[in-house]
Amino acid sequence: MYGIKTDNGYVEVLEGIRIKTINHGKNTLMTEFILKKDALLIEHAHPYEQTGYLVKGKIKLFIDGLERTLKQGDSWNIPSDVKHKAEIIEDSIAIEVFCPCREDYLKFVNEIDILY
């Protein structure tokens, strides 16, 4: 399966936070987040391991109470069931991979972007 980059299919899940699932398999799922300056991702936890890469921008990420300011090119890993949140300092783009596959994020696939 291939994911083709388009500007269509993003869904705003929180104010200033848009998501699109850009590819997935049996065990993993990859998303792209478009994050607007001053947006807030509230603290939460889930049973998925989450690894991310900041393509563009600057964010403040809190993982299990530890705060780090991340810039373009930085990456992170959040173990499953660990609380985390984020504050968006600049307009940003992040890519994140979840394992196991997040079935609840399959609804964010833009089918015309996927080639089988």
C-alpha cells in the first residue's frame, strides 16, 4: 500500500489540530498532524505506543510530566498508557506512528490518497 501526498482529507479533531491518517498496516498506523500556533492538545493517555517526528515548527511536549521544547527535526516516543499533552508554539506539522494500529484513526484515511 502506498500513501500519496495531497492537501485534502484533513479533519479538525480539536481547535487548531487537524489529522489525516496517511498510511497503515496490520500492526502500525501513520498520521500527519497540522498544528496551528497556540493550539493545545489536552493531557491524555492511550494503550498505543506513539513515535513522532516534527517536520516543521516548534511545540512544547509533556510526556509523563517531563517537558521538552521540540523544533523541526526533533523526534519523540511515548510509551503506551503514559500521560502526555502538547502546546503548539509555532504553526507545525508532525508525523506520528502508532503501534498497534489505532482502529479509531482508520476513519481519518482519505481513500483517494491510498494506492493498493
